[in-house]
Amino acid sequence: MAENHEEKDVRNNLYILRSLAKEIQDSMPWKVKITQIEHDEDHKVKKNSTENEGNIVVKKIHFIRHGEGTHNVAQREWRTNPDWDGKSEPYTLETDPDFKYMDATLTPVGEGQAKDLQKHTMKLTPDLLVVSPLRRATQTGILAFEPHIKEGKIKVIANELAHEMGGKHSCDKRLDKSELQSMFPMVSYADLEYEIDPLWGNGMVREAWSNVAERARDFALWLKDREEKHIAVASHSAFLLSIFNAVFIADDINTQNWFGTGEMRTVMCTFTEAACAASTSQLGQL
């Protein structure tokens, strides 16, 4: 659920993403339908869970938004100030020239939110944890699945596609790849192509929603191609809003709502090859 100071932004962003949905989904070779389930609901996914001669792939995925970060607190305080101009943010080059909020980390509250997820994750047995390379999402994933990681029961990899909307906000400028690898040795950064954040640019322009939606599309297809059938993903509000509203086809609109900090949402993802999905739709109209 969005906080009071975020509600107008969320409404506007949902409108943008839902207007992009048809274009994004039409560009996909696979359609992705989702159904939200309880985290520990017993939907067993076979190792080779494909049907119709490979035209359908089913996966169980736990999507997590990072816990409260230092930038979340800063924005809340900034926007509730009576002198706020209604536009500025506390983490741009103008307001954060020293990069105080660069690659923001979790607050103690955020760490607690991530650890609280263990009451759910302890009952789960995912094969893979995918994290955004930004620190707050990586921290959240590691804390949420800490017992699994310590026991070597889960692989952890960072994927740039799951990065928060990039550019302009210092909190969304990640540290260099080598620094992150040193901080989080349990995470594989082998899939990160660039040493520096490729989405930062000149720091003056915010990444467009259309680009985030395209990244979300590519990430969904990357998940489909992975051999693992039970996966956890730790990412960010804008990215999650994009994948749930511009990429996924949900059977319940409530599944597509804004993620709160530290929230985990579990879905069964059914990937259907576009040609097969189209023929099935046509048959239903006869």
C-alpha cells in the first residue's frame, strides 16, 4: 500500500503503465498470466514443468519489495515539510550533491521488515534468489532467506534488469560492481555487464517508464528461460509496478497493486507461447 505522500504518484504511474501494457505484451514471444497464492500454498512445480510440447512453462515466484530504506525516510520527511514545492526530491544532484543517499541502504526498520519475512520463507524451498544490484534490495533478499543462504540451499545472483528506475535520484545509483561483490560475497555478480551503473547517465534525467517496462519484459522472459521453477526476486517499487502492470496478465487487479516496503507477493506464473495463446483465444471465440 502506498503511503499518503505517494498516492498521487502511484495513480499517475499506474495509468502510464497500463497504457503501455498492450504494446509491451504484444512484443513478447510468450504471454505471462499470473495468479496470486499464499506464500506456502502447496503448488508443486515439477522440475520440467512444461505442457503442450513446450508451449507452456509454469513457475512459482515470490516477488519482494525491499524493506524501508534511508531514502524512503528522507522522502517522507521532505514531502511532509510545509515548505515542500510539490516537485523536488531530497536525493537529486541539486539536493544531494555529496551523494549522501547513493545506493541507499536499509534502515533498522527495513532490516526488521526483511527479517520478518523469514516466518514465511522458512517454509519455502526456492532454488534461486534473484536480487537487484542496488544494496537495499540485495540486503532484503539476503536477510529474508538468510537461513537458506547459510545452509547453502539457495543460489543468489544479481540481475541488472531488476534495477529500480534509474537516473537522477542518487539513491538509485548503484555502487560499482567490484564494491558490491566485496560487500556481498554470497551473491554472484557475473551477469552484470558493466562495472558502473549503466542507468545513471549524466544524473540529470530520470529513466522513462517505457524503458522500465521494457526491462521488466526482458526480465520476465529471462525468468522463463531459467531452469529453476521455484524462484524468489527482491527488487523495487517502480520495477515491480511495471512488471505486474505492463508485463503480467493478472486474473485479479488487486494483485497488481503497489508493493509496500518489505512486502512479499507470491504468484504462479504461466508462460504461454504467443502463437499458442493466440490460437487458444481464437478457438474460444468460435
